[in-house]
Amino acid sequence: MTVGVVMLVHTAFDRAEQMIRHWVAGGCPVVVHVDKKVDAATYTRFVNALSNLEHVHFSERQRCEWGAWGLVAASQGAAKLMLDQFPDVRHVFLASGACLPLRPVSELCQYLDARPDTDFIESATTADVPWTVGGLDRERFTLRFPFSWKKNRRLFDRYVRLQQIVGFKRKIPDGVVPHMGSQWWCLTRTTLSAILNDPKRPEYDRYFHRVWIPDESYYQTLARIHARKIESRSLTLSKFDFQGKPHIFYDDHQELLMRSGSFVARKIWPQAELLFKTFPRKTEPARIMAEPNTSTIDRVFGKAVERRTRGRPGLYMQSRFPNMESENGFTAAPYTVLQGLDDVFPDFTSWLAKRTGAQVHGHLYAKDKAHFAGEETVFRGGISDGARLRDYNGRMFLTNLVWNGRERHQCFQFGPADTQDIRWMLAKDTNASVWVVSGAWAIPLFLSNRPASEVRAEASRLQRIEHKLLKVLRSPYARARINISTLADFVDAPMDILQTIIDEMAGHRATTLTEVPKMADLTRFAAFLQDLKNQGMHPFLTGDFAVDDAQGPKQPRSRKPYVVGKK
């Protein structure tokens, strides 16, 4: 009889009874604490059900609330009863009614017998723990917490804020260095007796009575004063999510629990029949003294927490959807946005699709509808080309399109005549590659053969819209790969930009360009721009075209040498 079990029970009494009988059958006495909030009839039935077990005792009941002193008081009373009634107990193991032994009790006893002076309790200073949730780590030891965080959240928060404003700080008792850790410990009789019989215990109890979540700090702190040898880890496997709530183990966690090698796991779903049938496993000679190995389950749960909090790029789950600035990337895969190139090259989309193998759409944000590749009316994933449905949430339209087409590079045309709701998304999305030929909107106006006086207002409107887009793309908050060139610069040397676009979209399948697609006839385009200027509209985004320029495509100019320096 070297290991005694203190068990805290508040629900699922049939499972708690099953576990108590298992501990006793393994040779461990059990002291049970039942939450005072449990009604008298339920408590009486539970006590009577266990009355035939000689080594089961019930301690004085305390009212237990999460984050409050009652949990510590419950374990104190039960631990004292254990030490008084069972003098042969050398280690006291704290468990709950939701704990399930994964390995035979005999293996735990042999493990602890080989370490008679070792206390197993997770204990780290507040500066060294990353798991504190709620923004309070050191402050939980220096402020007062008279209100329940669960029942009176508003009073709790306001009182904490008031203490922070006035600069209130409680004095930590002399010689006490606050530590934190899992509340599920296994302490030696020597250490536990020293904590419970410490002459300063009344002072310590008064202090920790007003500490927030004292069951994670009371024994963890005082064990550092009294223990001779501490292993800062718990023998109970318990996992917590990013909100500090315990993970519940279900039947589909069976394989993970088997691989963990842990002695006890918490918290088990009461209806997990498969787990209760599978565990504890039979003794295997090669595993009797094996150390618990939770690395596998730690990695799995770590990935689960990351998936829960960050999700997959470009895929939004219901629980995270409102937090639009906390998503793991706007979109799921790289994509390309081209503005102005289809104005310069009339047959540009089909030419680019053949060159790159990408899915090249037209203007997805055109006023009339979304122009999908091949003029499809419905894209993959049931995405409609309807403008009204698209504009209900333009950002999510693009997110869904990239997600559903992520096996293939997506590319679409954009322009100042389109709906502009996605400007900031394009600028901030690290998956976006944005290529802008500014001022290219002037080419369709020029080719319409309407006089400058008639198109002046439209040209001014398009230029204002494009100018706003360029300001967004040049913002310090922009994270996309952005390339902006004026129409004059692009027409002067289109080959380099087109080659870079193709290399980026096609990757290893890209080929060297030998010619550009057929360009729109820009004869007298410079004169058209001059007419706009004469009408009082200054097309500054097109770049500088001399009056005799843009009479048609010209040979690229030779590059000018740079002067590095001279003697």
C-alpha cells in the first residue's frame, strides 16, 4: 500500500464508482471528495454504493467552483484524511472522477516505488509559462479576486480593472515565489505533510484564498519550499485548448492514448465505452518501467490547436469567420491579378492561357457579371457569375474562387470600371501578384472613335478610381507582390514584363517569349491624349506620350548603361 488516491468527484458518479473500484482492486486506498453542490440524495446513493469497500473514505465536503479556493480546500481535507488513515501510503495521487488509468495500477506503483523521494508536480514561475489564458499571470498573485469569473464576469473584470487603475498590489508572503502548473499532482507523504502542517499554513491559506485559480498555484508554489526532489511534470495526461478549457477524450482517441504511455488520462467522456473497455491495458513486461511518452499526442493536439485558431489558408470556419483580421491568409493559393493588359492586347486572355496553362478569367468584378474562363456561368464549388450575389461579399467571392480552383493557378483581369470592393484585399493578400498598367483604360475610350469632349468625363472618372487603387497598392500595409508601370513605359518595352508574368504563372513550364501578342492599334493615341488635356482633363496615369509617339508598336529601345563611378 504505497500509493493513495485522492479523488475529486462532482458528476458522472457511475464512472467515478467504476474508477474507485479499479484503484482499490489495484491495492490503492481512496479518499473521495464530493462537491457540496451535489444534492444530498445523489451523495447518499454514491456513498452507499461504495460502502462495501474497506479502503474508501469520504472527506468533508466543500463547495467547489472553477478558479476558486474550494478546490484547494477539498484536496487539503482529503489529503489530510489520507495521511491520517493510511500511514503506509508513501505517494498521494490526486485524480478526478473523469480520470481513466491507461496502464495497470501495479505499473504506477512500481514506477513510484523506484522513485520514493520524488514529487511529480508541474511547477514553473509565472515568467516561464506560456499557457496562462485571460491576460493575468503575475497579477493573479498580486490582485484580489472576490468575484466568480464564471458567474459574475462583469464584476470580475471591473474589479480587476479598478485595482489596475489605482495601482493596488497585494503583498506576497515572505519566502514565497509564485509557481504555476497542472493541478493534477502526485506528491510524497513527506512533502504533502510538510505543506499541510507548515506553521505558516494559515498565512499561506489566507493569501491563496484570494489568488485567481489557486489550484494551479497553491501546491505548485509550496512544493518548491518543502520538496527535496521535484519532477516538474504531471503523471496525468491532460490537454487544454487555446481558451484554457480541457480537451475531452472520446473513443476515437483510443490509438493516441495507447501510444502516449501515460499512467492516467483526463478528461474522459463518460459515454466513451470503447475507452473504458480498452483501458487500463494489460501489463507488458517490456513496458512496466517505461516512461510516459506524450510527444506524439502533444504534436497532434498542437496541430489541432493551430488548426482551430488559424485554420487553413483561404478556408474560413464558422467559429472564426467574424474575426476577419485574424484569418490565416485571405486565400488558399497564389493567384495573379492583371489590370490594363487586356486593354493593350485585345486577345490577351486566350493568349495567356495557352502560354501558361493557368485558368485565366476575364473581369471577375465587372458590373454586369463575373466573367469566368470560357464564359462559364457557374464556377467550381457552385460559384455563380451573378453580380448581385458576388457583390454581397466580394472578398469571400474571391476567397472561394481561389480555394475551389487551388489545384490550378488562377488569374483574372481587373480594372477601374469594375467593382472596387477588393482593393485592400488585393493589396494585403500575400498570395496575390498584382500587375498594373496604369492609364490603359484610355485605350478603349480612344478606340471608341468618340471625340475627346464626349469621353472626358468618363476618362476622369476612371482615372480617379485607378488613382485610389494605386494609392492602396502603394500603402505601407500592402503585402502583395505588386508591379506598377505606366502605359507609356509598358508600350515602350512590353516583352520584359510579359516574360516575368509568364515565368511567375507557369513556373518550370514557362518558355522564352519571342513575340508579344497583337497590340491594339495606337495610331494617333498620343493626339487623343492631347485632346483630353485640351478639354481640361489631365491623363497623368498614362505616362508621357509625345505627340509623335504611339503611332504603333515600335522596336524596344536599347537599355541605357548605368555610370557606376569614375576616377
